Amino acid sequence: MNAADGSAGERREADVYAIRLQGHLDRRWAGSFEGFSLTHEGDGTTTLQGPVIDQAALHGFLRKVRDLGLPLIAVTRIGHRPATGPDVEPGHF
């Protein structure tokens, strides 16, 4: 397996996602989404952006978003980012 496959002990590349929510998410929630930036948009929405290591982590992240009770507007994969190491998995919930 190569790094893109996520074999054990190798660096992996994370997909970077932008998750857009209706309403402004209180900044106190930022710690719940470690590794993600939280931006209040001028149109009354919130964008969370950051790396997610795999689809299972993405679904876990979306469960956290669901539990906040804010309507989900969009989930967009916007690129790739090399992971920082085999033991550090950004966006792994």
C-alpha cells in the first residue's frame, strides 16, 4: 500500500472540506472541531473548513454537526493536504 492508501505507519493525504451551516455557530464550539477554522459569513451562515482523513471521519464530523441542530447547507471537498504524520490524523473524530 502507498501513502494515499493509508497503510499503517505511512503518511496520508487528507481531503480538505468546507462544511457550510445555516446560522452563526457560537465560537465556543470551535474546540469541538479541532483542526477546523470557523468563519461567520456575512450572509448569516458559518463555514467550518479543515482536513478530514477518511470517509468514516467525515461521517463522524457530520454527526457532530447534526447534533448542533443547525441546518446543513453544503459539504464541499476543496482539495488535499498532506497529513502531518502517521500518528496525527486531522479531522479524525
